[in-house]
Amino acid sequence: MSVTAEALSTKLKSIIRDVPDFPKPGIIFKDITPLLADHAAFTELVQAFADAYRGAGVTKVLGIEARGFLLAAPIAMALGAGIVPVRKKGKLPYKTVAASYALEYGTDTLEMHQDAVKPGEKVLVVDDVLATGGTAAAVCELVEKIGGKVAGVAMLIELEFLNGRSKLAGRDIVSLIKY
């Protein structure tokens, strides 16, 4: 990480609020809402992601429900790309493609419209947190299932102790904050 990236990470960490025991006892939730409310910091994080992928030929930015939507939209605008919502099963109105992934207890399914990404298009997958990697891996699978190319995975926060990168081996991953 360069000095500039380290300084940005430190700044962003100082704005994120820790919420103890949410959603259950023993968990320290990293609340990004104060960061989203800080125009200067939010602009810097969007610019950092856009700068990281500006030369990658990205034509679509996929935002993962729900906080990923908040990050993906301005990143897409900065890159001159379209935005594609990736949602939980049953939330999209048109024909979809789906991928399931493992949770701690059970599975979940994500969907996107089958025509959201054209064959050969380069996409950037965006979400707020990279934890175990299951969600991001499922989204990459969706993209490739319909012929798209994953240019990268952009995560605001990476929980390194959960080793989510292992499920995304070989992918370009940019995370601005690491815990």
C-alpha cells in the first residue's frame, strides 16, 4: 500500500463507527454510514476506486445489495460505466441468472438480470465488506456465467482474518481498509 493509500485508509478508518454487539453479542459492526455522510471522505474513496480501475476497460459496475449499491453508483459515474444491481433472489423484475453461496448456517442466492452484462464486457464488482468471500465469488460466477469478464473486485473494507481472498484467487482485489 502506498503512503497515499495508507493515509486514505487511516482517514477512512477514523470516520467509520464501531457498533459493539451488533447484530449479535461479540460482533463489532463496522458502520460506514458516517463515512457516506462525509462528502470529502466519500469523494476520496470513490476516486481511489475509480483511479485503481480507470485503465481496465470497465463498462459495467456491479453493486451488491444493499450497501454495495451506495458505493457502486458513484464509482460507475467516475468510470463512465453503467451500473448493475445484484440482488437477493426474487427482487428483480426481469429474467435473471442466479448463483448460490454458503452462509454460516445454510445458503443464500443472488441474482442479476440475464441481459445486464453482454458477453466480453468487463465489469467491476463492488461491495462494502469482503468477509469470507462467498458473496463476491458468487457474483463473479454470475458475471462469467453470462460471458462477462471480471476486471476486478473493489471492497471498501476487508476483514483479513476471515481470509475471503482465498475464494477470489486470481482476481484483482482492491480494498481500501483492512482489519
